Amino acid sequence: GREGPGGGLEGVRPDKVAYFTVLNAWAYSASNVEGAAAEADAILKKMEAMYEKEMMTKGDEEDIDDDSMLPGRRNYQMVVEAYCNSRKQNTTDSPDDVDTNMEKAEEVIDRMEGFYYENTPDDDADSRTIYGILINGWANRARPDRAEKVLRRMIQWDVPPDSFCFDKVVEAYAKSNATTSSLQRVQDVVDLAESTCGDGLNERFYSSYVRAIAAKDDSPLKAVTAREVLDGMWDKVARGNGEKVRPTSYTYNGVLAACADIPSGANDEERTKAFQVAIVTFNEMRQREIVPDSVTYAMLLRVCRSLLVDDKEKSAQVARATFSKCLQDGMVTDGVVEELKMVLPEEWSALAGFHNVDVTAEGGIPWQWRRNVVTPAAQRDADSG
């Protein structure tokens, strides 16, 4: 064709693939380029407007062909993900702060639900994936309340959440310091998950639940409650519900955390019970061939410090045995050493062999002692297979 006034070809207009390609490019740049998500959204809005114009012209949905500008779920997913991956905007330390990018991500879903929900083609990404991205975005911004709101919105729109969606909400509540982040909120989400998802829930979900109990339960019997969740997971495995719910070191460490972080007002009987739960839980790890990691040993040392405050001899005895096993397993980290210093302030240096070693310096812990240490994220992925 002839060259037009702007240098392009006269009479040639971009098709859906061209728009999608440019939208894709902007969306993938969102984490590095400020305003990229908005550019991707602008293209999506243009596709929507062109589709509306097509509908007005044709007047019959049946006449829409493959070249129609009707956006697909994949288009919406890319823009929602772009906003979620963008830098926070208008953020403060307030738990009620509004992140403009996240609000815009929700607006994209509003448009998909409102006019396009029934008409959107079922292509590469389904609605559950898009909602899951939005939930994860709110969770990463420490807004479990907003993540839960999206979760309930899914159910309202007959889009059943999967284990990932529920896990991210529970995990966000466990990590949040907001006043709205209570164990009751967690329990409400867990009840909803079990009634909605049932056997579709996996280990990650229940491990997050255990950790939420450790972080949010104010009861002196929180160790027993966390242990009951762990036992329930093994019951599901025994009933043949699949390996997806099999507990990992991440689960066991959560139970140990619940034992170690018992409320200060707990009485002797409650502390004894929590200590028993901790010992049984650690021994069971080894019996079931679940390899303890550095977090396991750090938690055990914390158990000694918090539960055996009135029995210094027993506390020291258990701490020595714990560190000896940690050393043997090559799992010594700075976190382990710090816990050891607090439980054995008078003898930790001699016990660890750090007479003339600055453990805060890089390489301060001998390689042989930390030879099997992996990052928490890598351990989490390994545990999940």
C-alpha cells in the first residue's frame, strides 16, 4: 500500500495480535518501568472501546469473528499482573493505606466482570488465575483484609478459589501486624476454605494455618492447637487424600514456633505441655525422615529459653544436645548462634568453639558447620517437591 502522512502504510490498521503484542511488552516491563502498567491498561481500554464499536455496528454477538477486538482473559491477566508488579504508590505506614496500583488492578477486574465477563473467551488464563494474582498482590503489600475481600468476591462471582488463593490470605494474616489481623479472621478463612475447597487444600495452606496459630493465638495452649492441625494433615494422608497435604519441615517448624512463643502468662502445667509437644514434634520429624533445617534447631533452642526458664539445668542440657545435633547436621546459621547465646549466655562461646571468631563477620561460621544450610525459599520449594 501507499505510504501515509505519518510514514505508515495507508489503509492498514493494527489487528488484535498487534495490540496484544504491544500490551504484552508494556506489561512485562511493569516491575522496572514506571507507568508501564498504565500504558498496558490504556491499550486494553482501546481494545475494549473498539470492541464496543464493533458490537454497535454488527448488533449481533453471533457475528463476531476471530479478528474481533474482544479482549481475552489473557489480556486482562497481563494488565492485572502488571499493576500488581508495579511499585507501590501513595504508600504510608498506615495499615489502611491505599495503593493506587492495586486499586487500578481491581478496576481492571471490574471491567472484565461488568461487561465482558460472559463474553470473554476462555483462552490461556482463566478467571481463577487472575483473581489469584490480585490476591497475591494484596498479600505482598501486607493487606490481608483486601486479599480476603477479593477471595470472597470470587465466591460471589461463582469462581471457586483454589488452595493457592486461600493460602495467600492465611499467610498474609499470619505475617501482618495490622489490628484487623486476628486469629478469628484466619479461622473464618480456614472454615471457608474447608467448606469450599475440601480435599483440594494442600500442605502450603495448612502450614500457613499452623504458622498463623503460632503468630496470632494468645492462648497458652496454642502449641496443642497447632499440633492438632499437623495431626489432621497426617490423617488426611492416611485416608488416601494424596501426597499434596503431606507435612514438611515448614509445617513442623510452625508447630515448634507455636511451642516456643507461648504467652508469658502461661502456668507451669501449660509450659510443660508445650515442651512435650515440641520434643514429640522434633522426634517425629526424624522418625518420618523429614530433615530438620536451621530453623528447626533455632526454634528448639528458643523452646529451651522460653519454656524451661525455671529449670536452668535441663534447659542447658537440652540446648547443648540441640546444638550438637545441629553442628553434626551442618545446619548452623547466625540465627542458631543468636538463640544459643540467649539460652547459654555464659558458655555459648566455648560450646560453639567461637573463641576468636567474629560470628557477625562474613564467613564467621566455619563452612563445615553450615554446609547443608539453604535459603528458606529454596528449602520451601524442596519440601514441596
